[in-house]
Amino acid sequence: MELTFTLGCMTIKMKFDGETVEEAADLASKVFTWMYQTPVELFIMDEEDDNLYIEPDPPRDNIQHEGM
């Protein structure tokens, strides 16, 4: 696997024997930490975690909503 990162005129290319997305995320975290000189941690989200939950405004008492 090979990862290439470019920031301005600086390009970092790293090759490694990793085969999983977790290993790629770990390597990318190390590169970002080095490039920005601040700790960066990447993580893998579960498929169930990509849902957005938005609470609607509560219905007004004088309006009848379908299914209520």
C-alpha cells in the first residue's frame, strides 16, 4: 500500500505492507501529526454511526399531524 500526502509544496509518500483500513488510518494519523506538528487521530466509524439525528420542532396543539 502506498499513501501520498501533499501540503503546499511538500509531498510525503509512504509505502508499507499494511493491508487493512485500520493500518492505513494509523499511518495517515502519523503523517498528519508530523506535517501539522499537532496530534491527529483518525478512527474508523461503524456503518451505524453515520446517521444524523435531528429533532424536529414539537407539533403545535391545534394542528393534527398524520399518524399521531
